[in-house]
Amino acid sequence: RDATRPSRALALPDDDMQLLTVGYAGDDAPDGALDAREDAVFVAAGWTFTALVSPREKSLRVLGGVGVVDSAGRVIVNDAFARARACACATDAVFVVTSRGLGHFYVDGERDAETWREYDGADAVVAADVDGDGRFMALDDRGRVLDADGAEVFAPSVFSGVAVRRIALGGKHGVFVTENAEAWTFGWNLYGQCGLGVSSNDVPSPTAVRSFSAVGVRISDASCGDAFTIFVADGGDLGASLYACGTNRDGQLGTEDCEIGASTATPRLVALENAPSMVRCGARHCAAACADGVYLWGANDQGQCGAAAADAIVPRPRRFERVDLASNRVVALACGASHVAILVAAESPPQSPDDR
């Protein structure tokens, strides 16, 4: 496919919001209007599609993907979405946790489009994610990791009794960030994507990444690609910084400390001029929101880094010029196999004393 394809935009006019997509996000351009508030929209990305859940509109909108023929996307309306708690995407499906339970929606048009199951404690869920094999995990407000049946995946003792506050799943591995700012990784580790200093076939249970805690680096968030991981380190007054490990075959680590085509089992610093507020990984690329813009890097064979076709790889973070943060701010990021979805909202101008 042509890596020079333009980015696409879905306008959200009632709230001065816009969804930008970069790269291959399905054959249908996201074009149309959607009434949604930024504090009530969940955004997630599947293999070639983007999902938006709006509790206010009680809707799930799927943009792109096989079988979705309307350029405005497939829209599913259900009263249950009014109390949505989390949204996550598998390769070909969307998972939405609501007070009704766990909703599962295929996007390929060949199977039952919508199924629901009861989910104990759904109202306590604060986040969810799905790995490359379609394995669903949720996180509740008590710091417990739950599976698709609402049962605990790992006992609290696995994390030394400390609550989990962030969850990120990749192709076949995952990261949990605990309340005491430690990162715990598990799963496939052939390229060192678990960040434990060694490569191995598998890390069967969550293991603390001691290279951070040993030097006092506090982890606040993480994101996983197919075979790599990006950690967000809390720098206090200095702002956040990024560390990357795993395969760098397509420049997805974005670091100068690992050659293209190599891999590292020890997390390496990713150089950014400004501290990132959020980061998301696609299959082989990354997106980070900073004060001065959105930065993209990694594989660009489908134009997912917004670069010219000649640049099959973008090895270092590069600012995406389509996002103007002089008058907008990034509300959410999501990455699929070969695309990035960026939800931005217009900044309200400061009020004058006469307007107050």
C-alpha cells in the first residue's frame, strides 16, 4: 500500500474535537460528525480499525476494518454504553466493559456482531486491554487484575501485595505498573521485551523490572507493541521520560542506544525534547504526546509515522506536523497494526475578568 496516503480526520463539531488517523486504518476514510464529550469518550485501536465509545450517545462507533463499508463507520447503539467503564480492542473485535457486563463486538462482518456476558464488579473496572491472542484483562479500582470472567488472573501476592494501577498488553507479553511505581512484566521474552536484562522464551509470571527500582526510577505507565515495550518514567518536576526494550527491527524503540535490526533486554532511554504526557505502541511503531506536539516513530511502511514513502523506517521520534497544539490538546492516543488515532480537543481561550 502507498505509504504517502494522507492522514484523515473525523470532526466532532459540537465539542470542538477531532479524531486524526495516520497510516492504514481500514479502507474507509473516517468522515462525518459525532457528538461526544472528551470526558466521556473511550478510544481504542484494533488491527485496522479504531473504536470510539460515547456514554453520552450510548454508542460504539467502529471506523475502518474489514466489512465496515460506511465511511462514517459502523454504529452500535445500546443503553449499556451509558455506563461504559473501559474499552479495548483485539485484532478483529472490540471489548467494552459496562454496568451491563462485558460486551464483545466482532468487526469482520462474518460472525455474531454482538454478544454480552455478565461481569461481576464491572462498575469497579478502571481499565482494560487485550493481547495479540485475544486474551482480555481488566483492572479494577482495588488494583486487581481480572480476566474475561471477572476472576483474578494474578493474586495480589504476586506483586508483593501492592495494588496494580496500570496495565498494558502486547503481542504475547504484558506490563503491570503497581502503586509503588514498579514495573512487572511477563510473557514472551525472546527479544528481551520484558526488560529483565536477559532474553528468554517466556516469563511465566509477573517479574519486577529491577533495573528501574535499583536506581530509583519510578514508572508511571507503559505500553506494549508486538515484541517491544515502552515504559514511562516519572521524573517529578523534570517531567516524564521514556525507556524502551525489545526488538528494534523497525526502529520502534526510538533510541540511539540500540541499532536498527538489533534488540535489547535492558530498557534504553528514548530522547525527547519535551516530557511526554502519554505514549501508545502499535505493532511496530509508537506515538507520544508532548507539550509541543505528537511524535511518531518506528515502521512507516503504511505511512503510520506520517512520513514520506521513501522513509520505510523512522528511527527517532519525529513530530507529526498535522497536530497543532498551539490551539489544541491531545485527549487520547491509540495505535493499531499500521495506524495511529489521535483525539484532539480545542483549547478554550482564557477568560477575561469581564467574562467571569
